[in-house]
Amino acid sequence: MAEFPDEGWMEAFRETVARDPELAVIGHWFNVDMGLVFGERRYVLKVRKGKIEEIIPSPRFDVRTQFQMRAPMAVWQRFLSEPPPPLYHDIFAMIMRVPEFVLEGDTLVAMQNARALHRMMGLMRSVGRVHA
């Protein structure tokens, strides 16, 4: 059983993204290297055409990303809870109203891919906190 945010859970997230028909359409131009920071745990996702091509756990400092989303574990756990509390149901609500949730780096690239990024992060919620 894989628990959030271990590598097995991230692999389940990658598979969920790969199977999503909506992201297959809207993600055609979604090509980014992005970071996700869950408390002290960091991953780099290499996204190509809306699919997670590679997951780099605990990347070295010289692994570049265009942007990253960073928050304490408690914030991510609220985001993944069912149902989530107000303001934790959506990444854009969290960016605007949850001070601990930070979008950093080239935010223009993130916003140019807003629809696909939003869908991908919504799929993260569908994986949940525990994936069997």
C-alpha cells in the first residue's frame, strides 16, 4: 500500500494522469519540468504532452524546474482529504488564499498551462492519500 507522498504513490499519480482522456486532449502543449514539495519531500516531474514522463525523487540542487508548488504536509493532506475544507478544494484557491501554499519560479509558464495544470492537480486528489 503506497502512502502519500512516497514514490509508490507518485507512480500511482503518474498512471492516473496517463489514463486521463481529458488531459490527453488539453495537455498536448503541456511540456514543463515542475517541482512538487510536500513538506520536506521534493519531486521533479518532467511533463511532456500532458503526461508525466519522469519523476525524480529528492532531486539534486542542480535539477532545474520552471516552477514548483510548495506547502507543508498538513496543507497537502487537507487538499487530498474527502471532502476538503473550504479553500483546499482547488490549487488556484490555495494559491490565492492559503499563505503556506506557494507557487514559485516562472509563474507565467504555470499560468500558460493553467487548464492542464489544474486538471493534473485535480487528478492528484482522485489518487487520494493512500493508494492500494
